[in-house]
Amino acid sequence: MVWAAIVWYLLVILASLLMVSTIRYPSFKELHFLKRGSRIALVFTAMLIASIYFYSEVVLLLISSIYVSSGLVMHTMRRFGGPSPSPLGEPVHGNIKT
């Protein structure tokens, strides 16, 4: 039981550090469901909602873990992978448009 408490404590610390960090995470604003080929996205979304409904604890933990990991992986790849275009579809220097 002590180990479970330590693991949860470390997860809370990690989440709080990520909330105040400068690590960028992808936004879902770029998803366009009315474009061509959106049937696949619609089916995937329906399957995701159904799986959340039937297996909420496991699926929500899996989704959040993948999202947190994706931000950390992308940050690591940008830092050690050299110069590359912004994967988020935004200018490299924030909101400055050229």
C-alpha cells in the first residue's frame, strides 16, 4: 500500500510540473469533421465514445497517458532532433505571423 501512495504522489508531482512547464501540446482545433474522409474520423469518435462508456476507467487513463506521453516525446524530439518545422501548425515564434 505504501508503494501505491508513493506512485500516486509522483504522478501528481509530474502532472503539476507539466501544467506550469513550457512543453507544448497539440490542440484539437485543427480537426475538421466535415472534410472528405471524415467518415473514418466519425467512426473512430463513435468507437471512442462507446469504449469510454463501457470501460471508462481504463480508457480514460489510457487516453490521458497517451496525451501526456505525446507531449513529452514531441518535446524531446524537437529538443534533440535539431531544427524542424512546428508540428502544431503554428509559427515557431509563438503568435507572431510573418
